[in-house]
Amino acid sequence: MADRYRIGVDIGGTFTDLVMLDTDTGRLYNEKVLTTPADPSLGVLEGVTKILAAHKVSPSDVRHVIHGTTLVANAVIERRGAKVALITTAGFRDVLEIGTEWRYDTYDLFMNVPEPLVPRELRFEVPERIAPDGTVLTALDEPAVVSVARAIAKTDAKAVAISLLHGFRNPVHERRVREIVRREAPDLVLCVSSDVMPEIGEYERTSTTVCNAYVLPVFEMYLRRLTQGLRKMGIDRDLYLMLSDGGTVHESTAAAYPIRLVQSGPAGGVQATSAVGQSAGLGDLLCFDMGGTTAKACLIENGQPLRTTEFEVARVYRFKKGSGLPLRVPVIDMIEIGAGGGSIAKVDHLGLVQIGPESSSADPGPACYGLGGQDPTVTDADLVLGYLAADSFLGGDMRLDVKAAEAALQRAIATPLKLPLIEAAWAIHETVNENMAQAANIHALEKAKRITDFSMVPIGGAGPVHACNIALKLGLERVVCPPGAGVASALGFLVAPAAFTFVQGGVVALDELQFDATLAMLDGMKNKGVELLRGAGGESVAATVAHVAAMRYAGQGYDIEVPLSEAVLTARQHSTLRQVFEQTYQAQFGRIEAEMPVEIVSWRVIVTGPPPDVDLVAGRPPTDSGDARRGERKVYFGPKLGFVTAPVFDRYRLPPGAKFDGPGIFEERESTTVVPPGAKAHIDTALNLVVELPVDTAGRIQS
């Protein structure tokens, strides 16, 4: 019975979450340990050891470990990557500072922008020129490349990003530069833009390539430590990792493109949410992921999350688009909408309560953890309000210090604002909920979606605590709280298929598209994907292939993603492609421009293996016998209701079909669900806690 277990591991800012699947029985097991920020691999190894020991599983019986991490994003945000040099076309040395010249704040005369990852003294130019159509205008000056390579070798740079003008149309010069630098300085890590991001957008392409080079040495070292630790433990198997677009890949692929893991943890949460929606018979979902550091939202339509290729990291201002370093990588389209449970609350210079962006992280953590934290956090407020219990956090493994939470709130919030302690705690709770509700609503409007058409699925350790309050503010009728919501991202790694997205840019007018050449290019990208899946151990994998074209009206500065079926492509009709584009454009913007020419900006081919066979209903632990009601406690529901006596239930003892009237507190090891007064709840056949909120048909909150 060897090789029967698969383990998903997600490193968050506060906790490292684990889910283990027994592939023979379908049973799922959860674990949670504190993250080790100084070396995240230590927390992973501790968690794997703990979950194996708890269920008496031999390390040799583990088939796969699938991993997602914030290491890549944190390395860029905290500037802990390797020193990088840049080689670019003569005249483009300062592209990282010039950017697009777009101002994210028109009226701020002293607007801050992120400092480039490559200082100017490490940016080098070489004479060469590729035209927009890919023809060579100026041959590469190879002696100049030799001089640049030797100059870089004398610096303390550990990696080199190579990004030449229009290199995505014709990579011949970039590849030759790589050959020369590798010959002259073999110890340097090299990243080429035509491999990392072969798309139009000189600034975005260079920024993405630089970020990949910046994190690659750090990520390789981390992977080496982790795999060595797993092998020492007895798990002598390859590691797999979750990409930001929701697919999993072999560690060798992830090591080549670590920048594609920048959103890997949240992507796992979205994949889990899709699976939960399927188990509940729902396709249109709002994934609300609130962990220890941040809260994110993602819209899922018909079981599929929205995706994009634009992302920012290391923003100067957390919620201001354009204030960060741009990345052009395939990602699930989610938005950071607020703070997490460990986010620090304070009073700003206007006398208002502000939550985050600073976080107490896992070390020292919120004041109530008793690990030395002195600042009040969202978790401290939730404890004081009665949403959390001091003696049942993490299933009782970690006792919370109520007095420490009260002292932190009193010192930093209640005393400065001259508020009673409970009102200070409520101010934190209400502020963070209101901020997240507004951000989620705006996100839906930007996508031309009506948020009241969606059901919320809260995940993350803090998600179910805040979900119903936020849903009421949004006018949502239904909240579906799955078991194990606090480790949902790790579960998502187990339900996600192996997949990889290939991209090829090249602007071409739709009417001038050559179908033979285009179909040959797409077929080549598909074949690469199939080989990649086979190399990851899927020799007999029957891959599915999806094609997407980034298209726009000629002259526009933005494009839209247009899914193209096999029938549309093989029809070889320009008019058919235009019709599909206009249908997509109409759905997104409510109008079309019938007389304007259309152009294709880039192509994407998504190659996906079969989804893992994970039955969430069968995987849930059997319901314990006995009374599910643990008792009751006083819970604060705002100034109007004040403290209300609410029954407390053990989630593990609630059978399918059980019904409840709010208020109620539903506790499990990974999280706590707070159901407000006036709501009705029941346990469905997949053991989801489904909460029906007091909202009328017009989306208004009933009094």
C-alpha cells in the first residue's frame, strides 16, 4: 500500500497549513503550524513531520508533496533577492526607471515609485537592434557582449537578466548574449526575456525578467534545503509546486520560472473554492480568503476563476494600482482587499482607526498569542468580541491570552480615542469588514459583474469569522463555509491539475493573420506542454488544450482575453475570429466598434493534465457521535444588539441535514464560523455549513 498519500503545504504569513490525502480511502487530514519566517522550509518540515506522526503514516508511503509559498513575493517586497545585473539594447539602460511614464496619482507632486531592483551601475547596454516584425536591423556586437560579461563578472552580481528590444519577436540576439555570458562568466544565473515573458511591452517584459532573475537564486536555495530535508525525513520523491494560474508543475519547471509562483498560495485557495462550489452545486462564487496577513477576493464563474496576465508586486501604496513593480505572468485574477488576522491596528494622524498594512506575522504574532507581541491586531479584537475562544484556538493546542489582547487594545486604541474597550474592539472589526466589502464590490464592478449574483465561500483562518458580516454589507444571500476552511489553500494544491501556460507575443492585424503559420506555432506550444507534463511523471497523460488570444481594437493601449475553441481556429476565417472577439468585448464593456480594425497582441496555450480524483464528500472526517453543542458564550454584534448569548457548536459533530437559527458559533481546529442573529444555517451533504442571510430579493439587508 505504498505511495498512497499526497500532501499539500501552503506557507502563509502567520501559519503553514497542511492537508494530507489518503488516495485509497479518500480521507483528508489537516494540520497547522506556525510559519518560520527566517527559514520557511523549517516550518514545512515541522508540519510534514507532525501530520505523518499524528496519523501514523510512514514517510516512504508519501507519493507527492505539492507546495505553494509566499517566498517569491516576499523576496521582492522585502528586497531579499540576489544582486542582479541587466543587459539590454543600447539606449534602453533606464527603461526600469522610465517605466510607462504613467502616474498612478495625478495630483501627488511628490509621488513615490518603487526603486528598481537593478541599480544603474549594474545596467549594461550592447549595440544591436531587432525590428518590431522580428527582422535584424543592427547585428549584435559580440565583442561588446564579451566586454559586458567580463565587467559583470567583476561585480558582486549573482544573476543577469537579458532583455533586448523586440526580443519576443526574434530571440536570436538574446540567446546569443546568453551563450557568450555563460562562456565568460559560467557562475552567473541567467534569465532571458524571450523565455520568461515573450510578449510586447518593453518595460513590463524587462521588469518581469529582472524579478525572475532576482528571486531565482534565493528560490533555488530554498528548494534545495526543502528537498534535502524531505529526503532526510524519508520522503524520497520529487516536489511539485503550485503556479499563480492554478496549475501544478514539477520542481524543475518551477525552479526555472519562480516568478510564476508569486501568487501560488492564494491560487490554491481559489482552486479549493471551485471544488467546494462543485460539492455544493454552485458555480458562481466569491472566494474570500482572509489569512493572517492579507485578505483577497476572486470571482469564479461557472466553476472557473477569472484569469489575467497583469500583476503588481511591492507596491509603494498597498491599494494603488501602478505603484508597484509590474509583472506579466499568468495569474488567477484576484485582488487584495484588506488586512488579515495578524494585521496591526492603530490610530492615524486624523484620529481614525487604521488596519495594516503592517502585520505581526508569526513572530511575535498578535498580542493574544503570548509570544511577545505588543500591538493590537484583528485577531485580538475578535477574541475580545467573543468570536474566538481562548481555550479552543487550534483545537486547544494554542491557548490565547485574553488579558494581553485587552491590554494592547486599551493602550493603542481605546485610550487614544477615549472609547470603552469593547467599542475599540468593534471599531477594528467593523473597519476591516467595511474596507473589504467596499473593495470586493469595486472589484466586481470593474469586471462588469453584479456581486449579488454570487455566493461567498470564505477560506483562510480568519475568513469564516468575518464572512457573514461582510456578506451582509455586500447584500449577498448565501455564505458557504467548508470544513477545514483555514487550510483551504493547501487543499487546493491537491485538487489542482498539472498545467502550464505558454505565451507568444507579436502584434498582427486580424485581417493579415496567416492561419497556417499561426496554427503551426500553436501546435508547437501544445507539444511543449505535453512533453512538460510527461516529464513530470505523466507518461500516459491525456492533456487538454485551451487557446486564448489577447486581442484589441487597433490603437487601444489595452487588450482583452478571448477564448478560442478548436472549431473557431480550424475554421480559418478572419470574420469568425472577429465575431468571437466582439462577443467577448460586448460582454465586458457593453458596446463594440463595428468599423474599427482588430489586432491580435499575443497567443496563449494552456496545457492541462487530468484533475486529481479527490472526492470532498468522501474525504471529510466521519461525524463524531454525541452532542455537538459545546455550551454558549457572550458575543458582541454591534452597538444596536450589544452582547448576545450564542450557542457554540463543534463542527466535527454536526451531521448532514442539521439546521440552526442564528446567532451561533461553529468551531473547528482550523477556524471559527460566526453566524449572526437573524440568519439561518444548515449542514449540506458535503458537510458545508450553508448560511442564509437576512437579505431581501433586492439585495438589501433586512432589519
